[in-house]
Amino acid sequence: MNRFRRITVIAVTLCFFGTALTGCGKKADPALDEYKENMTVFYDKLSGYDREINAIDPDSESAKNDLLDILDNMNDSYKDMAALTVPEEFSGIAEISVEAAEYMDKANEFYHMAYDNEFDEDSEMLASQYYQRANDRVLIMLQVLHGEVPEGEGISVETQSTYEISTIDDSSTDE
């Protein structure tokens, strides 16, 4: 009987700790977990691309092609990220993810225009601006994913109080 009681106590204790570790009985949202995992993979890829770009020898004959290949891969990653279904918990970044992908696509296009043939300084300048805009947006997304309120130049955050939400159209009662 003591053995049964000890097993029961251990089982109850394990259940208690298991519940505490999983959010006190909250059910996990597989879509949210999948989105977070996909975004972690996306940010890991960006870090890898950054390392690859910084490792390019600017004096090598293949430097331009190496850079453009990395930018092509980065552009694909941005497109994949923008195609993800954004869960309701992060609905505020859905448009930003699409904007980031669009800016990265433009950056990639102009980098190719700058380096594919004769160097074009104007195209490189435009590419750099689009690249910066894409990166600014993924940084905002990262702040939101980490539960932070985005800050910075040109960033405005709109919050909505639950008391300001109306589910009934007030104009229909005035007629």
C-alpha cells in the first residue's frame, strides 16, 4: 500500500510540474507554435546570410556573383516568410511581413541592375534603400514577436482599448 501511495504522490507531483511547464493548463496553439518556429528559422537564415555576405572577399572575381546569389536566396526567404499565415495573436504584423518581402524583392532587383552588367551606382543606391526598408520591417516584426512595443523613427503604434470596440454599427440606429 505504501508503494501505491508513493507512486500516486510521484504521479500527482509530475502532473503538477507538467501543468506548470505547459502554461497552467492552457492548451498549446499548434498554429502559433508553428508560426513562431518558422519565424525563428527565418531569422536564423537572415543571420546566416549576413555572415555569408560579410565573408565575401570584395577583391575576388566572384564577389558580385556571390553577393547576388546570397541576395537571391535571401529574397526567397523573405517571400516564404510573407507567405506564412500570421496567427491572430500577431495580426498586427501581417501587412508588415508582406511589405518587408516586397521591399526585399525590389532590393534584389536593383542589386541585380547595379551589378549584373556595368556597375550602376543609382541602382545600387536604390537597392540599398529598399534593403534597409525590408530590414527595418523585419526588426519591427522581431520586436512584436518578442512582446515588445516597436520603437524607432517613423514607427507609430496604435492600440485599441477593449472599451473602444463596438460590434454594433451606431449609424444604423439613427435612421
